[in-house]
Amino acid sequence: MRAVPAVIRRSLAGNLLFALALIPAVLLRVDAELGYRWQSWFNDSFSYVSAAVTLTPDTSRPSGYPVYLWLLSPFHSYFLVTVSQHLMGLLVAVMIYALARRRFAAPAWVAVLFTLPVLYDGFEIQLEHLIMTDTLFLFLAFAAVSVLLWSPRPSWRACLLAGLLLGLSTTVRSTGLALVPVFGLYLLIRFLSPGPAKALATAGWRGWRALIAGLVVCGIAFAVPILGYEAWYKSAHGEFTMTESTGVFLYSRVMTFADCSRMTLPTDLLPLCTSVPPAQRPIAQAYIWTAVSPLDRFPPPKFSPTVNQLAEKFAIRAIEAQPFRGYATPEAYYVRGNPDTVVVNPFASLIRVYQRYVWLPGTVYGLILAVGLFGIVLRWRRAGRDALLPWLCSVVLVVAPAATAEFDYRYVTTAVPFACLAAVLSFSPRGRPFGSKGDGASADPAFPDGDVPAADGAGGEAGGAPLLPRRVPGRGLSGGLADAGHDQRDLAPDAP
């Protein structure tokens, strides 16, 4: 132990329980790497790699993730991609723990407990091992939340960094746009709710200036990567936008119920109709990715401005007429070799069996949300205001994709860490952070609720939707390819 630097020894001494929880979580990820060398494929993975190789923005979805792949492409290694994603997953758990302990003084066992769904969920580990956007998006969005929560009243610098991170996350997955109102609402509540409002009244114009500066700086920082991405998209496709797919995806949703006999359509929209009764139609995805889609009646590419605009017009007509009811490859070039996932036992069997039994059901996710809501309502003047930010983020990350595109259980997995952070704040001792004294009353008149910034350093001990699928659609990590039924190419079998 003498050879271990003093700072590491102090960190371990104050956070031993979390360090012990991290070790098996790291080993599980090592096993995933050794068992499925060095990546697993999802149906969308191939388009991401293709966009990374050509450095051309995809017309169907934001291409921030392909840019990340492109940045790592000089190493020609999927191993580096998935290892970095596993590290991001672990860092999300570290952020939950650090906020719970340093900022809100939650008991160590509670802080560790709510990191377990991130550390040990078999599907979280699978998402980290896939060539997919989910882990990078989660890391950027969660980092943005952590920056805002790190101090009781975020400075303009914190707002700047949070806005930039959220903007970057939006270039990875467009769901990030839905988080913008949540961040704005949190900043308003954080500055204007009873405690901080007194501070604003005391500080006068200076306090209001801080609020306005925070909102403006956050908004500008968020817009910078978005505008930069749209400028890149315009240089490649001639349109100042992020995708050419919003109309296509909306069309796929309405085709589960659209009845052309109840709509008045111009001639150019008639080819988008189908004679198949709604009760006999396939799922929404089929109207994008399979030959059953009337979109294939138009000249390719499917995600072109013309097709996208026609699909959007049709969808709007359908919504107005009826109630809206929810309902040889770039891969080889990137790695400069064989892109096949090499399945190696016993490591693959171990992580596959683990995933079969260790995962977070939707009902448990619902319970975690309920715990977070409990803390928001009953501890509003303490940690409740802060818990609102991650809680709303979690809800939005589940609702927004289902409302605008489709539901996939991996979206729940991405939303879980935010719900865990909100829930752990419910166990904070009156929301009193490290560095405060007594019963939480503060000597600082600017923070009458005891929400004083914590001192640096380690602290001491102090219902889901029914019938959610038990697995990511398809075979999970089996065979190294997750099958969702669209845009998929089977890789060549392993060499004997």
C-alpha cells in the first residue's frame, strides 16, 4: 500500500464500498470484450460505419456518432471503440455516485445501490458493446446533467459546458432536442424557487443577471454544435437541417392506422396509400425498412428531400383526418480487415448466460421513477428541485422516441441512469451537502435553504409499461448481432 499514491489511498478509504462494486462490473465488461471480439453489430451499425468511412452525414439520422467513429478511425480498431464505450458506461455510474455523495451527502450504501442498474444490467453492457449511438449519447447527456447539478446554483460557465454537452448529444441522437425544455425549466426553478429567489431579491439586478446569463449562455452553447452540424449537412446534401427523415418516420407511424378513404389527397400523395386493412398491417418499422412500404414506389434514395416532404404531407393529412394513435463493406474498410465478431468461449457463454438473468425489468424501472417522484414531491425545498432535472430527463427519453419514431427497450436502458440519480436524491439527508453544518441551515444568506456548495475532497460515511420485451429485439449478444428486422446484413460466419 505504501507504493500507492496518497490521493488514491484516500479515495479508496472514503469510497471502499463503491470501489468493491466497480471491480465485478469491470470484469463483466472485460468478459464481453473477450467473448465477442471486439464488437457486436446492430442493424443500424452498418450505416454508422459507412457514414464514418465516407465522412458524409446520413440523411436518415444525425451523424454525430459516425464523427466519433471517424475520430477513432486512424487506429482501425473496433476494440478501441467498444472499450471507450464500456468506459463511458462506468463513468456514468461514477457520476451518479459522485453527485450522490459529494453534492447531496447520501449514505454510501444508498449511493452505491443506485449505481448497480448501470454497473450490472446485462443489456447496459450489451449497448456499450454495440456499434451504436446509445452509450455516447447517454454519456454526453448525463455529463450535461451532472455539470448543472454539481453546485447549488450553476455558474454561467457550468451553463456553458452543460449546453455544449447537450448540443453534442443532440448531434448523436435527435432525442437530445427534447431535453432542451427540461434544462430550461430546471434553471428557472433553480433560480426562482423560494430559496434561491430570496438570494435573487437580496442580490438585486446582479442575481437576475446571473439567471439571464445562465439561460442565454446555455442556449447559445447548445446551438453551436447543432448549427455546425447543419452547416456540414448543407455542404453535403444542400439542405440546412439535421436529417431528411422526419417526414418518413412520421409516415411510418401513421401508416399503422391511416385510412385513405377518409382523407382528401392530391394526386402526388396517392401512391403512399395502401389497401391493407389497418388490423392486418405490419408494425410501423416495416413502412420504412421493408419492401411492403409504399415509399419504395418513389425513385431512390428513400431519405431524399422530395420523399421526405411527401411523406410528411401525407402524415399530416392522416393525423388531421383521424385520431393519432400511438402505436467488401465499409465495416471491413474501417477496421482494415475482417469485421466479423469473433465469438470466443467460455467468455461468450458466460456473458450470454449472465445477460439472460441479470437485467432491469420495466417494472423495476417504474419503481425507481416512483421513488424519484416521491423525493421530488416530499423534499422539494431540499433535494427535490434538483431531482426534477434527471427525473424529467428519464421520462422524456422514454416518451419522446415512442411518440416520434418507435419504442425500443434499449431506450429504457438509456433512461435508467437518470431515474437512478433522481431516486438517490430522495435519500439525501434533507438535501444537505458536504460542507454544510448542523441541521442544514446555512450561514450564507444567498443560500438560506442550506444549499451551500460542498467543499472539494472526499466525503466521509455518512411501474413500467406492461408487456415490455425481456430482451433487446433479437438474439442479444448471441452471435454478435442484434436482430430488429430492418436494414440488416448477416456477417460471414467465423472461420473454423
